[in-house]
Amino acid sequence: MSHAQNSVCEEAAYSVRVDNRGPVNNQAWGDINITHQYNNYSNGDNAGHRRLLEWISSTDYPAQQSDIIKRRQEGTGQWFLDAPEVATWLSEPQATLFCPGIPGAGKTMVAAIAIDYLLKSVHRSSNGVAYVYCNYKAREEQDASQMLAAILKQLVQAQPSLVEPVEQLHEKHAGKGTRPSPGEVFSVLRDVIARYSTVYIIVDALDECQDSNGTRRQFLAKLRDLQAVRDVRLMATSRFIPEIVDAFNEVPKLEVQASKEDVKRFVAGQIYRLPRCIRHNAALQEMVQERIVEVVDGMFLLARLHTDSLLDKRTAKDVKSTLAKLSKGSAALEEAYKEAIQRIEGQLIGDYELAKRVLSWIMYAKRPLTTAEMRCALAVEPDEAELDPEHIPDIEDLLSVCAGLVVVDEESAVIRLVHHTTQEYFELIQDTWDPGAQLHIASTCLTYLSFSIFKTGSCSSDEEFEERLQESQFLDYAAKHWGEHATTVEDHICELACSFLSHKELVSCAAQVLLRMKDTYPKYSQEYPKDSTGLHLTARFGLLTVLEALLLNQVRKTALVLERRDGYGQTPLYLAAQHGHQRMVKLLLDKGADVNAQGGSYGNALYAASVKGHEQVVKLLLDKGADVDARSYLYGNALYGASEGGHKQVVKLLLDKGADTVR
């Protein structure tokens, strides 16, 4: 693909920055020798300071704050700032304020209003403000350690002179390619907070923070530990989730519910978007406002959906008829979504198909997509080796066909569903709405990764690598997530996957994007396990059918390819164990993989599985003869790794197998 063709993807209506490439890979990949140093952060080295903060956390919550507060209708939310509960929270040391609310009540906007107020009124050298926007689409990058790191980043950004403890943490880990533990991040955060008189921390949408692995409980526990020793004032929003409500049962509460005045202001602010018959009829405008206020029962989201339902009404009679039918009560939100789907399905077939693709991409995406990524993804055509610039849709068209269910955050250029409940609704209807979505997405990723432009293999410099990512804006997503989409449709994409995975240069290109370290130091693009093969990627994603097919093509060399090591000494078995793919581990062992093969930063498959807490994989490896006391290159035995990771069941399993407690 030519430079000109690829550059079309950069012409989104909303600018896309280079750093909007989604979550980075923070994983340790072996004995990485990083010799660069950051110097003079507090002496004016702004670029070095930014790189250091990016190393501690790549999350950009300030960009999200900017996007959210821009959508505030003037005058709304003042009730919250005027509430006595808020006044108490602002004035009392170590205070906590819990703000629950029903879905769509405007909790995120309330959080943004609180943050905006703090940044403008109390934020000074002695007071710090930090915040976290939990997001159901970003759960992988929102573990307790990373959320604490994001808070740390914001506090150091506000006071660059406080960077020294972060420098020390970086010096400890950068040379080994490892990431700080939650305890280390907490310790540095505590030291930084000690330099402030008061720190305000706002956490939005706690209900969207995963708790299946204890993340939410651990995060809240750490925040309360900070409160116990420093003047940290915590505010949190959430749905009425019993476990979360119970966690705040002894602190002041202020329920978030859109007031009638705020809803009316909001609807009035949307009149300019509505058809001419409403814009030029003051009485009809008043009727629209009064009726929507009447039916939404404190839900801003429902007010927005009902307003959008008027966009295609061209006469006063049609408007009045629609207003009379507006749903209210407990099922109102579901009815509003059903009506939006009906409007989408009632469009011309081309618009309907486009809307279906856009909504499915957003719903199934493993992380938030930028507008440029979405446009490129939609432009990929089956069996083509490059993008056709004439096939790339305009972002405004994507929004216009989706009946108000899709919005764009301008600051971060992310295209997303209008609300978390929209995702939940589509999950309920996904089997009938677009049953072929996962196959289409997996095929699109593999087709893109197989483009001719990537057959030159990996890039040899940071500059070349950055240029590739800028010109090929869907590459980051496709390389990192194709395997996750493929797991549900393996049988249908096996041939396409094998074609890609059998091409050495294509695999090299994808591996560099997938496995590189964070871009915070010179030559970062070269710090990844070179010599990764299709088999390594397949094992990493746990694709059983694809692995069988790849081995079938190399039946005479099965033993050889199973023990093939990448640039960090990792075998396919090691990667499968590290990522917890029990069935893949069993398949590789059944095919003859060496259970005690040495290699990788953790030394062997048993240690890799133990340190990650994959209990069933550990049991399988032990049953297949893994040496319980085999040592890693950098650490001790698997028992040490499981203990460090806090995986009690794995520790018990290893002790039962006679693991040496001294090593």
C-alpha cells in the first residue's frame, strides 16, 4: 500500500494522536538490557519527564476529563456542588463521599463537574487532585496497580519536583524490563502524597471496575490505607451494586439523580439539533421539553435517547405523536434502545449494514477504538492486499447512521457507545443482531495483518516503526487482538490464520507491534522477542485448531518446531503456560513438548504459570513431570514465584508436591 493510500486513514474528522494506540504491553519478556537513563527531570528535561511519567502509566485520564466536561450543558449539576454533603467532603480531613445512582443518571458528569471544580478552586501547590475513570472496555489495563500508578502520574505531573521516587522506581525496573509491583507503586504514591497538604481523589464508575480477581477490593483498600495516614479525601460514584454499597455503608452518601431543571436545560440545549419544525416553533419546543422531563424520571441518558428519537420527525404532528409514545417507568431504557434499533433497521440497506458493522465493532472491541482505527477497519475488504482509499467511510456518516447510539470523544478521538447500558443491551441481543460479527472482525484483523506493505517484516528503528504505526493506524489493534477474536471462530478462520502465521515476515511485523516494550526510551521498538514464529503466537493466544493445522504442515519436524525458542528463549509451551491456556498446554505436551524446557525470563513453564496464578495449568504441568524445584534465571523456584504473586492455591499445590521452601 502506498504512503498516500495509508495516510487517508489519518484524515479522520477528529485528529488522532500517535499515543492513541491503546493499551501497551507491560509484560516482562526476558533478560532485556535497557541501558538508557533519564536525567535531570526536575531541571527542565521536559521530554525525559514526560517519558518517565508515561512509563509509570500510559493512561490519559485528563483527556477523558476534557471530553466529558465539554459535554456539560451550562448550568447543569450546580445542585451537586451546592449540596451540604459536598461542602462537608471538601472541608473535612480524610473525608469520603459516596455518590450512587441508577444507570444513566449522570454519575460520570457529576464526577467530571467535581473534578473541574477542584482543579479550578482548590488545586494549588499544597493541594493535589487526581482521578480515575473506570471503564468496562478497559478492564485489562485497570488493575489496582495501574490505577494507583495513574493517580501517581497525575500528582507528579502537577508537581514535577516530586519526581525523585518515580525515578528511583524506574532505575530499579527498567534494566530488567519488569514492572513495579502494586506494593511498590503504593509506597511511592504514599511518599508523593506526603508532600501535599491535602489530596482529593475521585473515582468514577466503580461498578465498571472488575472484581472477579479482587481488583476493586484491593484498589479501595489501598485508597483507605492512604486515607489512614494522610489527608486524602475520596469521592466515588457507582451503580447500586450491593458489594459496593456495603463497602461505603459508614460514609456520607449523596444519590445522583438528574433534577427536572437540569433535564430541561439539557433538552433545551439540544433543540438546535432537531428538525426545522421544532426549531421554528416555540410552543412545540416547550412541549418537547416538558414531555421529556416528565417521562425520564431522573435519567439523563433517557433524555438523550428520547431527544434523538425526534431527529427524523419532519412535522409537528409526527413530533407530538412520538412524544405521546415515549416510554417511561422501569422498562423505559430498554424500550428506548428497541426504538433506536428499529430506526436503524428502517434505513436504506446500505446505511443499515454500515450501522450494524459500526455497532458490532464497538461492542466486540477488546479496547476502545479511535476514529481512525474504525475507519480503517471498515475499509478492509476480503482477499484484498491493501486499503482502497475510496472505500474509507467518513466519520460523520458513521455517527449519522447509528441513531444516536454512538458518539466520539473529541479529545481522545475515541468512538464509543453512548453509555455502558448500550453495551449491556447489545450483549442481550447479539445472537440475533449480528451473529457473524466475531468472524467478520477476526477475518478483518487477519486480512489487514496480511497486507503487502507488512511483508517487509519488522522495522529496524524507532523512527521507521513510528512511521509504520502512523501510516497503518489499524495495525496496533489488529496485531494485539486478532487472536482474542479468533478464539470464538477458530474453525472458520483457520485457513486464513495459517496463511498469515506461515509467513515469516508478516509474523515478524505483527510480533514487533504485539510484544514491544513501552515507547519511553531509545530503541524501544527493538526490545521484543525476535524470532517469534507463528507457533509462538498461536500458543500465546491458545488457538488449538490453528496449532493443529500448523503442525500438520510440519509433521516431519514436529519435535523441532515445538522446542523452537524465540529471542527471549520462550517455547510455545512456555507461552501457553504463562497465559493460562490449559488445553493448549495439554495439546503441546501430548505432541511431545519438553515439560522442563529452560528459557524465558521465568526460566520454565512451571514458574511462568505459577507466578501468574494459573492453578490448573500448574497442576497439569506437575502431573506431566515438571520439576517442582526447577529454578528461573532471575528468581527462585516456582514456589517463590507463586508466593510473590500472592497465589495461595498455587502455593499449596506446589507444597503438596514437595517444593523446597528454601529455594
